[in-house]
Amino acid sequence: MPAPLEIKVISINSADWTPVVVPFDCSSISIKNADGSNAIRMRTSSVDVSTEDLLSAGGEQAFAVPFHRYRFLAGSQPLWLQAVAGNGPVVVKFLA
């Protein structure tokens, strides 16, 4: 079994949508915008603007599934990220 917590730093830019790929079945995903100057865009579908939300510079957002039978499955891509401007690292935490 993998460790119950994994932290990844993902590089994003303002031209491409970058998927968040779940490394193991987990119940919680946290996204932290490590760019202190620029917001990031988050979507559940990279091609559908109606699924978009913004995460402010330095902000953090958690997504949790409260029921054990529903989880973020390994290999799934529940979120897509894009920098509003520049290139920014994003810290993603996965909790089993």
C-alpha cells in the first residue's frame, strides 16, 4: 500500500491546461497556489469553461469525499490547472 499522504509540486503555465493525476485511491485532494502574485484557474473539464473556478495567489483549496465508497481513483484526472499569468508551481496533497 502506498503512503497515506503524498505531496507533489506541479509546474503550470498560462498557455496549457495541466491535469492533476491521482497517484493512488484517495479521499482528499488539496491544491495550494505557491505563486504569491498570480491566481490559477481550476477546471473539472479542460474544455468546459462552465467548470472553472479561480484560486487566489497563495490560496489553498481542499476537495474531500466524505464517503469511503466514493473516492478519487488512482489514475483519474479530477482537476485541470492553468496559471492566469506567468508560470507557477502548485503544491498538490493527496490523502488516502
